[in-house]
Amino acid sequence: MSSSDPDPKHATALALLQLNPVARELGERFAAAGHELALVGGSVRDALLGRLGDDLDFTTDARPEQILALVKPWAEAVWDVGIAFGTVGCQRDGLKLEITTYRSEAYDRESRKPAVDYGDSLEGDLVRRDFTVNAMAVKLPQLVFADPHNGLEDLARKVLRTPGTPQDSFTDDPLRMLRAARFASQLDFAVAPEVSAAMRDMADRLSIVSAERIQAEFSKLLLGAHPRIGLGLLVDTGLADQFLPELPKLRLEIDEHHRHKDVYEHTLIVVEQAMALEQNGPDLVLRMAALLHDIGKPRTRKFEPGGGVSFHHHELVGAKMTRKRLRDLKYSKEFVDDVSELVELHLRFHGYGDGEWTDSAVRRYVRDAGPLLDRLHKLTRSDCTTRNRRRAAALASAYDDLELRIERLKAQEELDAIRPDLDGNQVMELLGVRPGPVVGRAYKFLLELRLDEGPLGHDRAVTELRAWWAGQPESAQDAG
């Protein structure tokens, strides 16, 4: 298939490339040195979808050392962190370019790392790609379209197929099974029946893939435009059992209010409702908290007299489970802490509408949420999935009221920076003590008083501190 093909999609892709001279300039540079170069994979797919970005992927017959020699005098910056896998990166005119030697990758049965063998042809490189929609290329600088596996047709049909058999593809790299779910989430594509069947049959092969690689694909899936589709694939094929078994277990647990088919379906709705509240693009912390907020329910389910079901303290159990699971997947400490905290706090609001919260309770809600308050607002609102319009309206109204009270107290009391009315130096001076545990206890006393009653003012804080100190045992005072 050549650049003269009348197909409008071919013409669109090639026109997009022609508008960007960098790709053709690079192709001319490689051709002058006697090497082949082609734009490949996701870059071609995205060009055909009309969304070519500024990260471009290329493949070539040149070896990594030859690539370096060609791009160093031409590029504004060059990096070779992927050179062990045949990839050299560079930057030119604001574009990030990755150039990879024709290659093939395969896992053996025991290794967690792919072995890399260099190839000699574009056709050999394309057949080892994960899916046909990523196995298209545009040869440069002549702009010849290459599509030996009918990826363009699959792109039009919005279906994911493998260039060869799915079994061979997933044996070469088991992570491709997870990648199928990721692309389904990002692109709203269906997975071909033979591909999903192979995913079910080979799900346990994912066990040889490193946690870091799994984490990266799973995060991309969750950040996609249609995570429900990708998550459904993970559960239906058994892939989730390999690295997130808490998710499929939710299918077995009936929600205590019997408003949903099961907690799993409720969870997917919460994820979608949380997405609808995002304001500055996809938020992985919020989406992960929405996905995991109820994973403590299976462990806490209790059948009550009269046919009811309870899940007491599932938020505390779920927070511990979340922390362990995300650590196992090698997420950062900050990410693990934030998601776990949101899971633990997601039920705190319930009961607000049944009885008036004191200002002290509102202050503690803000204090405990800290910088996660905005996300907690979104998660709590998303957790309402009842079909009872009257109940949904009542919950929304109650939370509206809570947010208004928070804003009012913030304006009055600077809630974002709740501190005692006296600092540690003032405490030591007033009590005549040195730095140590006594100062910490005094500070905690003043903080609790501040949360209960709001700002005290300097004079009253001094009075309260002295009264507290007078009530301490002599041994404590002597230790100070």
C-alpha cells in the first residue's frame, strides 16, 4: 500500500506527517547514511485517529550505536537510558522522538525480563508488535504506508487482534494481555474473541512480569477514557486475579442496601461518577480510591438477623488492604498513603444528614482529610449510587450543606492551617520546660481544644495551658 492510495484515512495520516517536517528530515538523515527508518506503532495509529501527539516512535535497521551517531549532531538533546533494549531517545523542535532498532522480544518461562534480539526488516519488526492497530508503519522519507496485518481495517472496526496467534504473542510478552485491557480502556476498542480466549487461558503467565511493568499498564488503564471496559476485561479473563484479586471478589458481595446487583457493579459506577467530577484532567489518586474504596467488604460481611447484611468497619479493613496491595504493585509511598487515607475516610460523612455535626466535628473532618479534602468531597459524592431519587437528593443536599459549613469555618478560622493558639516555644517558656515529650503532650492538648472550640486567643490559651499543667502529676512536671 503506497502513499498514492485514495483511502481518505491514508491521506489524513500522511498529510499530518507532511505538516511536520521533523519526521521526514530524520528519515532523510537515515536514508543518506544507508539506513531505513519508519514511523511506527502508536504514532501511526494515533495519526490515523487524527490525534498525532508530540511523542513519536520510529524503527530502523540501524543498530543503537549507529542511531546515536546519526542523531547526536542533529538533535537538541539525546538520552540512551533504553539503549540496552535498542532504543535511543532524542528531542528536536519540541518533539520527543524514540528510535528503536528492528527487534524481537520474548520471555523464557522463568525470566521476568525480556530478551532482545535485533531484526533486519520492517516486516519482521511489525509481526512482533502487540496488536495489528500498532503494527502499521509509514516508511520515511518517501511516505510509504505499510500495513501487512490489516491494522487499518481493525482500527476502523475498533477491534484488537494480534498480528500472529494470540498464544505466540502472549508467550513472547505476557504483559500484552494487560495491554489489551489498557487499549480497550483508552480507545474504547473491543477485544477479538480469540484474543480474550487466550487471555483467559494464559492469565497465569502474568506472574512472571515484574510488578513495576504491571503497575505502569494498570495506571494507564485506570486513566483511560473508558476504564469500565478495561476493568471488565481484567475480571472476566482472570487477569485481575493475578495482581488485584480484591476486585473480582467484589462480585460475590451483595450491597447492604440491596440497591445494586453487587458491590463490583457499584464500584464501577463510583469510578465513573468520580471521573465526571474531575476538573483538571484524569486523577489517578481519585480513580484508584474510587476503585478500592469498598474492597474491605468481603472480609467484613456479616449476615444480620432478619436477612440484612452489614460491613462494619470495612473502611478501616479496606484501607489496610489498599496499602498492602499498592505497595506490592510498587506505587510510591505518597500515592499509597493518599489512596489509603481516602479509602479510610470515605464513610466519615455518612450520618451527617441524620444529626447536626458540631463545629468541632467539621474541623476534625477537615483536619483529617488535610490536602485530600477536595478529593474526599468528590469520592464521597461519587459513592452515592442509589436509584432512589429522593434519597440521592437528600444525600447531595446534606453534603452541599457540609461543604458550605466548611467554607464558612475556613473563612472564619483558617481551617487549612489548624494549629494551637500557642507554639512550642511559647509552651516551653510558659511552663519552664525543655524540649521533650511534655511539650508534645501540651501541644496536643491545645490542638484538641482548638478543634473543639475554635480559636481561643492568646490569653485564654495561656490560661487553659496553665490549668492543664497544674493538673499534671508531679512526676510529669519534674520530668519537664
